[in-house]
Amino acid sequence: MVSTPDEQRGYDGPATHDVTNQAPPLAPYDASADTALLEGLRREGAGWAEEDLRRLGRQAGSAQVQEWADLANRHEPELRTHDRYGNRVDEVEFHPSWHHLMRSAVGEGLAASPWADDRPGAHVVRTAGGLVWGHTEAGHGCPTSMTYAAVPALRRQPELAKLYEPLLTSREYDPVLREPTEKRGLLAGMGMTEKQGGSDVRTNTTAATPTAEPGVYTLRGHKWFTSAPMCDVFLVLAQAPGGLSCFMVPRVLPDGTRNTFRIQRLKDKLGNRSNASSEPEFDGTVAWLVGAEGQGVKTIIEMVNCTRLDCVMMSAALMRKSLVEAGHHARHRSAFGARLVDQPLMRNVLADLALESEAATTLTLRLAGAADRAVRGDDPDGSEAAFRRIATAVGKYWVTKRGPAFTAEALECLGGNGYVEDSGMPRHYREAPLLSIWEGSGNVNALDVLRALSREPGAAEALFGELALAGGADTRLDAAVTRLKAGLSEASPVTARRLVEQMALTLQASLLVRHAPPAVADAFCATRLGGDWGHAFGTLPQTAGLDAIVERALPGDGGRDTGV
């Protein structure tokens, strides 16, 4: 028998590479093992989909799908502008893992399929599915989100909607670029912003010239951020003779020829690396008018409502995923004589993160319920539509703002392990800021709330009607509502962020007071409204029910060992 090097040296101690005191892999786990999520699903009229959501949760948390998520980010999309012969092709190539994720997402109804589903709660189901499937990776959520949001805008042009909506709402993922009506399913992108204006889309300079054929234009211009360029059709803004207008641009024309869609480059982004964001150039590009000339912003406003909700959803999903990772590590790692999860200060951190995560999830599902009832007409007095209008902008501002600080704190729970790419936490951290930027940065959304308050009187009434449902249940909440009402009279662009933050916290508190256990609601109101809180996570008061909060958020082992 050949001796080992240690035996040759006469060493009989432990091997130098025995691995101890490290957490095992999280996967497989159940990404839907979230009490707040399942309660919200039922509350918003979509309990009929719970079994499917649980199945999706086990799939999202499986080792295979988690590997797809990692590989899709490690192997970024590549732009191929020309073929070997010099012909312009403007195609983007993706790793197979991207296609696996997309095929699953579209097949599970996370793109536009709710618009073809008559069941009450169908849009809630999609949002809940996004909260669960968001445990995989965020990049491929961009094309599914835009495809979902394109449908209500396209309905402004009924003849286009009749032709393309059945394909946009399909659950078939068909990535081959060819004439849209010959495909089994379509994806939609959007191209709104340009170099000189960004979110100020009215300054767009892309020109739309009418042709002899009614409703058909040619575009000339350069878009600054267009995701995702491999989609089949795009909604874009351009300046027509009658003003800023909305157009649908196909990548392939009805005769099978390529439309002019020159992808100049892909953006080298902080995060969201798996998703291709591009700068396309239009030069004689054929486009169809959607809505009336000069009504471009009005036409896409419903699209914006949808994508802003998805920003809230993805931020909440990112929070939940980061919390599950932090909790799993803390349950298996020991320091100073005890498991991290049993150390009082770590338990405070996890409980504080759990409060933030539950508040974000609960608000997301309430917004989805309002959207579902508003778009399907189950809203006789219009109160849900009014609530959706203001509360979505409020949620977009606040929940997405909380994401970066939240993911940073969750990463820190893993210590140095969390700073290493293999943990996945750096990917979550890089992703978090995007949700606050996409579909209007914080300032844009804060000012949009002021616009809703001044131009749509029903918006404030709907918001305070919602808050009144929790009236008298908590004195700190009642005081916050009183302060909020007083603050409306002093609202100005200078104080817009402060006002919207107060709206968001008061709204989240009211939902938790009504629907969450007393330990969760009390701790949230004491800290977020009552001022018994520090400036960082992990500063809950001594009186907070830490054990109850943590066990609600991370029951058992966080959904591990599902057998997937």
C-alpha cells in the first residue's frame, strides 16, 4: 500500500482540507415556501392556482434550474452584426441556459398569457409566479415583462391586436427569427428612450414619416436603451407629423425580409448581464402606428403601469431570494459557540430583513389584485383603477429603493462567503439597483405620484380609502395617516421623495396590520412608523418578537429538501 504524504511525514492529525462549519447547498428547495406569498395569493382571489405555484416553486429551487440561472449570467449574450459573407444579420446569440429559462417562464404563463385567461385573479397568478420564478435569475424577466405589458398598448390598434395578440399570449417559446405570424409564439420589446432625453421621452428625435399606405410609416433614428433586441416586435416612440406617437416595429416584415433594425452595440451593464440591452438604429424602418398620432405617451401609459408593477415584483422576489440565502447560511454556520441564527444580533438582522421582505411581497400582491380587477372590469366604481394608478407608482419608488440596501445586508450575513461569485449573492447585489432605474428612476416616480394627486382627484381618495380599512387597529398607524393627510397640502417637487416614502410605509403598515400576525405588524409599525429603529437593518427594539418573525419568514429549513 502506498502511503500518503502526511503518513510519510509522520503526521496523523486532521486532513488540511476537511470541510466543516460550512452551509450545504441550498438547492433543492421550494421557492414558494413563503407564508406571506401564499396568504396573499388566496386573499387576492387567486387561491385556485396554489398547487401550480407550489410546483413552480419546487422547479425554481431545483438544482438544475439554479444552475441554469448561474450559467445564463456567466455566459453573456453576444452580438453578431454580420454573417461570414458580410451580410447584415443583427442577431444576438444566447447560452442554452437562457433558452431553458425562457422556455419555462413563457410556458408557465409568466409572459402575456393572463390577457387570454378569463379567470378572476389570472394577473395575480402571474405576479405570484414571478415572485417565485424570480428566485432563478432576473435577466430573462425583461422580455417576459415587456411582452406582458405590450398587449394593452397594442389594443389601441384593434386590427394589430387581432393579428398579434394570440401569438403574444401564447405559452410557446419560439426563439427563431422569422415572420411573426408564422411563429407559435411572440415576444415583444420596447424602445422608448434616446441619448438626449432618457426618461424625458417627449424630447425623442426619431422621426416617423407616413407612407402612401394608411397607418404605415418609416422610422429614422437611434434608440439608447432597447431591451431585448432578439424579440419579434417592438413598441417604440417616434415623432410623427402630429407629434410623439407609438409604433409597432417588427424584426421581420410580412414578406419575410428583415426590417432595418441595426444593433449598434450591446450595453456593458452593472448587472442584468444575461439580458441583452441594445442600441438599435432605424433607417427606413417599417412601422405601424399604434393609437392616434400625437398620443404616444397616452398609448403606452398602460404598458408603463404593467412594467412598473413588474419592477416592484422583481425587487420583492430579489429580497425574498436573498433572505432565504441568508437564513440558510445562518442556520448552518456556527460562530462564537452557537449557530449564527441563534446569535441574538444575527436574529435581529434576519427579523428586520424578514419584515421588509413581507411588506414588499404583501404590497406587490395587493397591487396585482388591483390591476387584475381594473383590467378585467371587475371594478364598478373605479376605485381599484384609481388605487392602482397611485399605489403602483408609490410601490415602484419605495420597494425598488429598498432593494440595494436589503441585498447588501443579506450578502453580509454570509460574510466573506457572500462576497464570492460562487455564492450568487454578488449577482443579486448587482441586479438590485436596476429595478429602481428601469421604467423611471426614483425622481420620475415620485413626481408621477404628485402628478396623480394633482390631476386625478380619485387617486388620493382611493389611497386613503385603502388606509381607512386598518383605521383604529394601531395608534402609530393612525398617527401616520394623519401626518400623511397634513403633508399633502405641502407637497412639492422638493419634498416629493419624502412624501412618497411616507405613503409607501403607511400603506405597507396598513396591509400588515390587516393581514399579518401581530408580531410582524407591531414590529413594522414600531420601527417604520414609530421611530423605534436605527439607520441600518438589525436595529429592531428589544420588545420585537424576533423568534415569531424569523420562524414565519424561514419555517423549517427555508423550504429545503423538497425531493426535486
